[in-house]
Amino acid sequence: MAKYLFVYHGGGMPEGEAEQQQVMAAWGAWMEKYKDVLVDPGNPVGMSKTVSSSGVADNGGANPLSGYTIVSASDIDSACEIAKSNPMVADGGSVEVAEIHVIEM
């Protein structure tokens, strides 16, 4: 089985304890459902910096990422099916799915 990187964009911070508990419950249920394929359940991330030949930009890029997960799946279509039910999608965000290519050095 191949490994796939889910990169999260968007979503929002929960407002208040009740909403935070609801969001955490949705993530917990999703992780429980896919526990057998979660290689790394991931985490949210802070604001990124973009490094290029022009220097370093502090703006997080054109579409700042908000977190990641790594899953194991038979192919990218199967990985996308898993991503469709991700709480980030229900929260108005998006999930980029990319196969992780392992290069032996």
C-alpha cells in the first residue's frame, strides 16, 4: 500500500468550548473510522514562511496550509475517498492529496 499526504487548507478555529468539543468529536470519529490506515494522524500547523530564490515571505503563501495527515491506501482514488469524509471538508476547508514517493538514497 502506498502512503498519501493530506495537506489541509482553510477551516476555522472553533469559537467557544461547545464548538471546540464538537470539532474535536468530529476529528475523533474520523480518526477512529480510519485508524487502520492512519500512518500519522497529523496535527494543525502554524503560519508558514515561503522560501524562494527571492528571499523569505512571511505571508503563508497563496493558500496557507492548516495541517496534515498521512494515510495508507491502495491508490490515490481510495485516498481521495478517505479525504472526502475528513472534518476539514465539512468545515469549509479543502484537502490536497498527494502520493508520497520514497526515494532510496
